[in-house]
Amino acid sequence: MPHCIWSGGPILFIALLAPLYSQQSTSWRDPSPHTFQFITVDKNVRLEVLDWGGSGRPVVLLAGGGNTAHVFDGFAPKLTAEYHVYGITRRGFGASGLSSPNDGVDQLRDDVLAVIETLKINKPVLVGHSIAGAELSSIGISHPDRVAGLVYLEAGYPYAFYKGDGPTMMDFQGIRGPQAPDPGDSDLASFSALQNWDEKVYGVRTPEAELRQTWISTSDGRPAKPRDSPGSQILMTIIKETKRRTDIRVPALVIFALPHVPENWITESTDSAVRKAASAYFTTLNALTEKQAKAFAGALPTAHVINLRGAHYIFLSNEGDVLRAMRAFLTSMK
């Protein structure tokens, strides 16, 4: 499932489970009102691009690690009354292709810029979840003229902003929490059953299309197991980098989940060991996140930093708050 962090904790900044291609039941249709196309960005690499339509300033959504653009299937349509909304699935995930990138985040940055250029999207606002913050910052630092602004949705961590005197990704990766449960046989009876189990366990509702992108299907269309993604190594490379990233030269809205809300399976657990481990995990996680948020705000006084009590998938757990903050931010831009 896409709701685990690092390799032992309950929230994830980079999930390493995702599909190489879409495998869906022939009788099922994605209900989200988007079209899709494939944009060639490199030799043998085409990226899936979703278009929810709308009018006004263009907004481009970038998913977190392990996810595809379909994770925004419920969120994106709520923006189309005021903005033209797109979503990009990065290379190596979902239906997008993969060839080994030359430069990690720089290649992913160039992929986003290639889509923007091909579709003639004029100075969009880029909105990124989780590790997509690395792509946002790379563009905001090296190509500020190509975008109007950046929105970091639980994406302002050291892979996106690192001054040298704040927390590092090693600090975040070093904390461990209790192991999340796996779905049972009845939860794998259908994708809708998996979706219901996922919401019950984690407290946020993942679009069914996203689950169909990130799980292998059986011959009769049931979820079998999470997919391994060939793009995961690219993201691990980004996480291990220690480059200074501070010179972000475009307006930015930075939203942190602070404090992080424990997932349902933790709050409902009667196992004292689970609750004790989770308490220690979230105490450390929130302390590190608070330091990171203060470092971001202190080094970039033009950035608008907001803390919301919520989950790592903040656009799902706090949809209304995030939409209001985004609309206020976009309205304030010239």
C-alpha cells in the first residue's frame, strides 16, 4: 500500500511499491473526468499525462513516490472551476516508461519541463506531493522563468529544501515505527474491497484507479499484490543526495502535516507495544518536521509555510484546508 514511510514506519515520504504499467479490468472504467495522453520526453520514454480540463491558470500535479497521477483523481476535479488541471506520472511508475536517467532529479525535472513545453502550458503552478518536492525545487532553482509558483504538499523535506544546518534525510530515515498490517483474503476480493480496507486502516480514501495502478491484478480482475516499480531506484538516489537546495526563486506555498496524525490501525490497536513504538516514532517525526518547517520559513521568508494537523497524504486527509490554502495562494499571485 502507499501509506508507509521509509522502510519501517507508518507514514511514507517515498513508497517503493508502484506499477510499471496499468493493468485494469476490461469492465472497469476510471470515473474521474480526465482524458489522458502519452508525451515522449526521452528515447523510449513516454509519460502518462492526465488532463482534467478547466479554465484559468494552469496547474500541474506531481505525485509522490510510489504513486501515479491517478492519486489525484478525486482532488483534481475540485480545482477545475478556476484552473486548468493536469497530472503527470513520472518515469518508471504507472503507465509511464523508463530508461535509466542520467542525473536523478535533474532528469525528472527535465521530464516535467518537456511535458510543459510539448503541451504549450504557459507558466503553470506546479503542485507536488511528497518526494515530488525535489522536482519542484529543481525547477524553481534552475528554471524559475518556466513556472509561476510552487505548492509543496508534505513535500518540503530535505530532498526539496536543505540548507545544511537543519534535519537531513538520514535523520528522517533513521526513525522506525511499528509495521502496518496486510489485507486479508476478503479485502482482496475486489479493488473496491481493497479500497475500503485501505481507508479503514489508513484513514484516507485512495482513488480506486490509483490502487489499480499500484497493484497487480489476477486474471479475473482481483488485486493480488503490490507492484514493484523500476523507478524506485531513481527516488532512492534522490533521497540519498545531500545537495544544498535553498535558492528557490519563485513564490512557494509549503504545507506540512504538523503534527502528523497516527493512522487508524495505530489508534485502534490494543497492542501496547504497537502504541508505544508509534508514540516514540511520531514524537521524533514531529520534532524533525517542525525543525524542517522552521528552516524552510527562515531561509525563504517569501515562502508561505502552513502547518496542518493531518496525514502525510495531506491533500486527502485535509482536502478542504489544502484547497482553501491553494486558492488563496494562487489568487495572490500576479
